Amino acid sequence: MSAPDLTEHTLDSSDEYRGRLLHVKKDRVRLPNGGESTREYIVHPGAAVMIPVFENGDILLERQHRYPLRRDFIELPAGKFDPGETELACAQRELEEETGYIASAWRQLPTFYPCIGYADERLVYFEARGLTYSGHNMDEDEFLEILRVPFAEAIAMIGDGRIDEAKTVMGLLWYERFGRSGD
């Protein structure tokens, strides 16, 4: 028995909002049963997420204020892709810009899709090793604190709610279970 075709086909599409980061679209679609409906969604450029690991297994995290929720979060470093930029180039650039660290060894990890119900955002994860501090490189409008945390403590911080930001929880739990290579 073959699986049913669940594909929705775009009949027309309109731009509802176009900002510096986000682009909101509204599409009219043909449903698998022949009916029609609308789909509203956010077009996002995607981002690289880095899991920077020091030689002793500690990881680098950052504390950053996130305006939509009006509070600070502890997160993995990450940044959006610039047009024409490779995923790895973005990861390398963002790690240095946000944290002041460069890595000599990079390993691409899985890609995750954090909000499939309303956005096309993709998060491409990278392990970064061989960390060397190169100096302060943050953008003028970026304010954050760099944290060096033992990996086991970071996992405990997920357990007690100190780390509750989705890309970081997802990345660290995946890395603990499937990704660690010889800590």
C-alpha cells in the first residue's frame, strides 16, 4: 500500500510584510482533496548554530537579551545566513563576531527545522573545536556575555530551566545523545 499524497500546491502567493529579517507571505493552496485554503508563513534566511567545544569538553555559551520576550537567555552562538554565504562561512563568521573565538576544526551536524507550522527557518548546526580567542568582534548593536560552561553543567541547566531557548536545548540534547566525539 502506498502512502497518500499530502502535497499542497500553491495557486497564488502574496507578500504581506517584508522587513529587515522576516518576510511574511500568504499563499492560496490546493489541498490534497481538491479544496482550497490559505497558508500564512514566515520566510527566514536560516541560520548557523555553533556548538563550540574546548579541549577539556567545556562548551561556550552566551547570555543575550531577547527583546520579544523582554528577558535574557543562555544560548549557543548562532547567526543568520547572508545572501550567497555558505553555511560553514556563516558559522565561522558568526562565531568570531559574537564570541571573539575562532575554531581550527569544524564538523557539520544535522539541520533542524524549529517552527514548521509557520516558518521555513532551518538551523544548520556545527561543532567547532580548536578554539582560540581572537579578540572582541561584536557588531555595534550586539550586547552579550560569553560563558564557558562544563558540558554536564549545561545539560543540568536544561534540566532545571536555566537554559530554555529551543535551538540551544535541541542542539545540546542532540549533541549529548548522538554527536559528541571523544570528549
